[in-house]
Amino acid sequence: MSEAVALTTPRPASAVLIDLIPTLRDKTATLVVGGALLTAAASQVRIPLGFTPVPINLATFAAVLVGGALGTRRAAASMGLYLALGIIGLPFFTNASGGWDHFTGATGGYLVGYLVMAVMVGLAAEHGRDRRAVPFIAAVVLANAVLYVLGAAWLSHVVGVPFAGSGTTGWSLGVRPFLAGDLVKMIAAGLLFPTVWRFVKK
């Protein structure tokens, strides 16, 4: 019975996009550092909003790229390195900031969320979800939802407002203003990876 189940249960596809580049797939340290630097650079592309301490930036898109391209373990290491270097004071966080105070500030939940998001997207890629647009967009949307919960919950704690409800809340400050822009980024990422896979297969 166990042998029959093993034969009929689909096995996850372990290869991710970076594994298709022979010169890079075994250079784990280079990939981890590169992902951290990419996220740090994306964090500097920011549009501040006057009514919330959370700016619009491209770090969420970078987390998707790192997760989808590198896979779970390398993405976790890469985002962990990004956070560690930012915490010790390197200007890796938004607005070229760093340090423990910034990490535990209003946007700290989103910073942790980047790591979670990259791991979730990496897991989806390892299971072959990034080969088709709809499954991958769904995976990215789910990961982004988790990031929203982490970010808005911590923001609510720091600012001293409820997570949801009427008036000023974690939702109104940390989620609602970003829904439209993040939807564009999620769809773009969801279309990018299947397109690259089709190009590679050709």
C-alpha cells in the first residue's frame, strides 16, 4: 500500500530558476549575499505617505524574486542576512536606515514579513507553482497576506491602535493604502516567473 501511494503521489519539483544556471547554482554564498543586497537596494525605492509611518517601497517585490529564484533555504538565509546586517546598523532598511531601534519600530513586522514571504514563495517554487501564472499568483497573494498580518499587527502594537475596526487602525495604516500597488506587484511577479520558465524551456 505504501509503495502504491509513493508511486501515485506527485513529488515536488526541487529545481528553482537559479538551478538552471550552472555557473551560479552551487555558489550558495554568492546567491545569499546577492539576495540580501537586492532587497536592501529595493528598500531604498520608497514613496512616503504622510498619514502612515509605512512607506511604499519595492522590498516586497524583492522578497518574491529572492524566494522564487533561490528556493526556501537560500531565500531564508538571504533574507536573514538582510535583516542581520540591517539590525547591526548597516543602511539596509528603508531610507538607508538601520539599527535595532528601526527594526523594532513601526515597520518591524514588515521586515520580519519579508523573510516569511520569501520562504513561502520559495516553497511554492520548489513545488513547481512558479511554472504557471495562476498557481504562482495565488502563492504570492497568500504570502503577501501573511506579511500584511505580521506588519499591521506589529504596527498596531507600536502605534497603540487596534488592528482592525473603525477609525485609525493597523489595517488603515498598514494594509489598505498598499492593496492596489501590491496587487500590481503580485500579478507582475506571478507572470514573470512562468514567462522565464517558458523561455528557458525553449
